[in-house]
Amino acid sequence: MDLLDRLRLDASWNVPYRQHRGRVALTSPRDTCAIDFGASEGIDEGTVFLMDTTRNGGQVWLAHTGLGRRAMLQASASLAVAASVGSVSLASAQSSIDAVPMVITDPARVPAAFKESPELASQVAAGKLPAVADRVGKDPLVIQPTRDIGRYGGTWRAGFTGPADNQNIQRLCHDHLLYWDATVTKVIPNVAKAWEISDGGKTITFTLRRGMKWSSGDSFTADDILFWFEDMYGNDELNPSKAAWMAINGKQGIVEKIDEVTVAFKFESPYYGFVEEVACLGAGGHFTNGANAMGIYAPSKYLKQFHPKYTSAEEVDKKAKEAKFDNWVLFFKNRNNANLNTELPVVTAWRVTSPINTPVLGLERNPFYFGVDTEGNQLPYIDKIQMTLAENLEVLNLRAIAAEYDFQVRHIDLAKVPVYKENEARGNYTVKFWLWQHGTDAGFFMNQDFDADPELRQWITSKDFRNALSLGMDRDQLNEAFWLGLGDPGSSAPGPASAFYLGPDSRKLNSVLDATKANELLDKLGLTKRDAQGFRQRLDGKGRLQLEVTTVGAAFINYTGIAQMVSEQWARNLGIKANVTEVERSLMTTRLANNELQIRVWSNDGTDNPFTYPFHGLAYASDSAIGPNSGKWWQSGGKIGTKPEGDLMKQLELLNEGKGKPADERVAIGKEILRLMVDNNWVIGTVGISPAVLGVAIIGNNFGNVPDMVTGSTPGQTPGNARPEQFYFKS
């Protein structure tokens, strides 16, 4: 019996873990008990689990300091721990933890015949659609469902928070050329059937799927990639700055069409990391990045009517003015925005029928989707998705508690888990936890490019000042107040399941409350004068030193509440005044790109792998909050922005070096990138390695094929890596 089976208890409850001083912490809503069992996978005979319910939600501690890393990583997937009052028994039933959807790449397992939903079958019979075999093509994507071959039908009810919440549907409509498996450890085929690296890593060739089609019924071919590269990416009006992921050693790559289903991306230097880039959010796909004229491919037949190369400039400008756009560029990007343009052809499982700027965001199945299950049933199983606008997180969570959603993992408040648990039976849903390995769910991003106030810039760019702020935080208080004690207080360093884990000391570096040391650092910086209220004064004689902390409402967790508590801690422990301002998410994005922010509070998701999502740990792009101007410089190849200096530049150089190496040679380089992030405290961590951000899943008991556990990941676009197209209604 393996470790997961031995810990499967009769009365199970899916729960997260956290590592703490060599132990694994689990949670349970049950009463205090002890569990004793024999040796298994690194756990000594007689190891006792002690559950202490004196803290919110309860804690179960593995009272064994020598737990092996393999056993700990196994446990980290998700353990079902529960107890009946007075007695506990271990069940030997096979654990379902490992049940996840899989993409089948064996040609022998491609179904010989195909089936479709009754609705589409009736359209075929009426002559409104081609036969299903003609719609899915000769090389369909084959998905083995999590557990069951599903049944067709139903409308999936969910919630969203407004036009800026576009990732809500982008994660469901994942259309990257390549993608990640459920564990986000392996790149798998998606829109592209296969790929090959040749010429010493300088050429990456993609094979597309024969007979694949857009939702309009038009063929998807290499020409759609070439159109994007030459006429969109290569057009300086649409894309004045080129993407860093399309370059290695500062040299942009090129795209060559080999035949109708084969394209080659060629670079002057080895670029082994390009495969992972294509699978990630930066490169993304048409549905995700089309609004920015990015996405690697685009529906060329449809978009040519809006492009001056194929339609006269006069006609294109006329169309733009009639649609109330200032120029053809803005109009073109709007027409290529899958969230807004319901006429836009897509290749995703669902297509938008009611745009994201309306109270009800609606999607319906794409009749030409190229995916099928292992029995040849065209996906998706679910007919429609209906997302209802919630004006704030409180409303969204109240609706989820009231069972108004069939499946919701985005914006679910971890602090409300006890209420969710109390209402599980009444609401006929189940609460699951999906763990993430990024270091902090609410990091304080210190903008190293901020220049609006010379004195504040002096402090924000001071490592000692940042360390003082970090040492002045009481993370245990934050953990209890906003994470129910389930998170891991610490720095921005990733968790132990990350291949780039820096060790336990990295989580505590300058990240344990020490007000004495923090005040010593501030005093040594010369910030010794205080006003009558005890707040430190500026050196230039302009009064109280005041920091501006900016947060977003209606997103994931209570960033504003967390920032306000930290502000109180800084005032009490350090005599530092911090004003907290909450803004709408799109305004945050604009102010960030304009270099107006001093400190931004946000998750540093993606930093468990610096190569696949470097935005939150490096000054990588205009939306990198530790250095937006530096990010612009990096993305543009030095044409705009501000050249980063010191360790900010060293990080980017290491990133570039690592992208040119095979995956196994990148690990040491990636660790050094993250070590620089942690040592410099550009992102001051609070609490992380938890399910708080996109990790608390509310799953209707009638909603099938949702895995018990997938790896939470921004590159994996969770819950996209759970393959929503194979979700279904059981009845």
C-alpha cells in the first residue's frame, strides 16, 4: 500500500498541506485524534498524526522530522484526512488522487469513427453542418477523460467580475500551439500535433492537424501562422515592440512555411526553451492574445478584410470610423478580440456568444472543435457556459455558497471555507483544494523604476529598506486572518514541489518578524526623526515618509484587507506610514504600465518556474511590477524604456542564457534567477504555497470529471490543465 492509500481515511476530506520545520501540516474540520500506522514510503513505523483543532479549520501535524522528500512530495499532491470522534480507521481503497485527464499521442488509439452531440447531429441531418468526421479532421486531439466518458448537454453556470476578468474564460478556452499536462511538468500537443527540435536547437518545427478547422468552417493551415507572423507581428503599427519570447540573444526569430501543415520557427542561436514558451501564457494562443495582435496564429481569411495590405487603406479606415475607432489598428485588434467579437472565428472548445462587457458572459460549443474523447465523441460535452457578473468578491462567494454555480475555482475566498463546508450538503457541492507552489499569494512588489518622487525612489530601491519592511511584517497574523492558518508564511521563494526550490532557508530569509532588526536598518539609513505620532520623517524636510500601496478589488483574495493589515503592522512595528488605495483591475494595469505605482500587491504566481512565466519575478515586461520601464526595455530590445541595472539585468541575462539550454541544464540557472529575486526582496512575500489563489474549487456533485487535484499554475492556465472540455453533467 503506498503513502496516499495509507492516508485515505473512511471519512475523507480533501485538504491542503504546508511544510513547516520538516513536517507536513494538514487540515481537517474534525475533532482531535491520533492516527498510528506502520512504515511506508519514508515514514517510520509508529509515526503518529496529531490533529489540533484549536486553530481555525484544525491542523494535523506529521510528528516526524525525518520525513523523506519523496514522501513529502507525494503528500503534497493532496491528502484526504478526516476522523470520526473517538475512532479512526485506515481504508485500503485505491486513491483517486492520480485521476487526471490525459492527451493520447499514440496513433493506434485514435478512434476510427466519431460521434457528436444530439444538437449538432440534428444540424448535420438538416444540411446545416458537415459530418462530424469532416469537422474534427484527420488528426484530432484525443483526450482520455478524468474518470468517465461523459454525456452531452447542459449549461455550466459560473461567475466573473467584469471586463478585466478575461482570464476567466481564456483559461477555459486554451488554444496554445502546445500545452501542459495536469501536473505542469510535461509539454503536450494541443493545436499542433507534434514538434521537432533540430539544427542544434536553432529550428523548432511544428506539425499541424490535417483537416482542422476554425469555428467558421474555414481550414486551419500554416497560412494562419504565416499571416500572424508577417502581417500582424511583422506590422510595426500593430506590434511596434517585438516579444522577448520570439528572440534569443537579442535576435528575433523567423517563421517559414514548409507545407500546409508544417511550419518552422528558426533562430540564430539555440533556443530549446521555445517549446515551453509556446505552451505558456506569454506566447499563448489566438483566444488569449489575439486582442494584442499576438497569439502565434490568427484567422487570416476573416481578418484580411480589416488589414490595409489586403483591403484598401481607405476602406479599412472607413470601417474603423464607422465602428467609432480612431484608426485601423484599434479596430483590427478589436475584431481579433475573442472576448468581445462574437463573429470572430476561433478553434477553442467554446466560442463567445455574449461578450465580456455584458452582465452575462455567454459561450456555446464550437461545432468544429478538433478534440474528441477516447471513444470518438467530439468534445466539449457541455453545450454552453454562462458566467454572471458579480460586482465584487463578496457577491460572487455568496452565490457560490448558495450553489448558484456548477463549478467555480476563480475568486473563491479561502477565508470562507468553513462556511462552504457548512453548506456542502445543503448546496449539493464539494470543496476541493488545488495547491500552487509560488511563494506568495499577496506579494508587495517594490517598483525599482519608480521615479516620481526622488526620496521615495531612494528608499524603494534600497535593499536595506525593503528588508526592513519585510522584517516588520507579522506573517503569522496574516496567515491566521486571511489564510485560515493554511498557508506557509515566508518570502517570495517557491515551494518544495518546484524543480527550482531553493531550500527551506529561502522561505525564511528576511521574512520572519524581527522589529528590532528592522528598526536598526531604518535608523542606519538615517530615518531617525519621527513626528508626534511616532511616524518616521523624510530626509528632505517634507514631512512624514508615506508609501503608497495599490491593490485591486474583486480579484482572487482580499488584497486590500491584507495590505491594510500590513500597513498597521508597519505603523506599529516600524513607524512607517503606508496608504492603501484600491483600484479597478484595468486601471491598475494602466498605472503599472505608466510606471505610476510605488508598491503593488498581487500574487507572484508563475515564479515556481522562472522560464515559463517570468513576469512576476523579473523586470520582464511592462506589466512586471518590480520594473515596468525596465521590462519595456527588455521586450523592445532597448528601443524604449529604461535599461535595467545590477541584479535586475543579471536576472534577465540568466533568463536568456537558460532559454538556450535543454531543460535539464536550466535548473541551476533558474535557481540563481530566483535566488536573486529572494535576496533582493523586490517582491516582499507574505504567505503562499497554498490554495488561496485559484485553488479552492467549488464543484457541484452533478458535475463530472473534475480531478481531485491538479497542479495550480499560471503557465498551465489552471483550471485549463484540468481540461474543461471533458467536464460533463452527470444527469
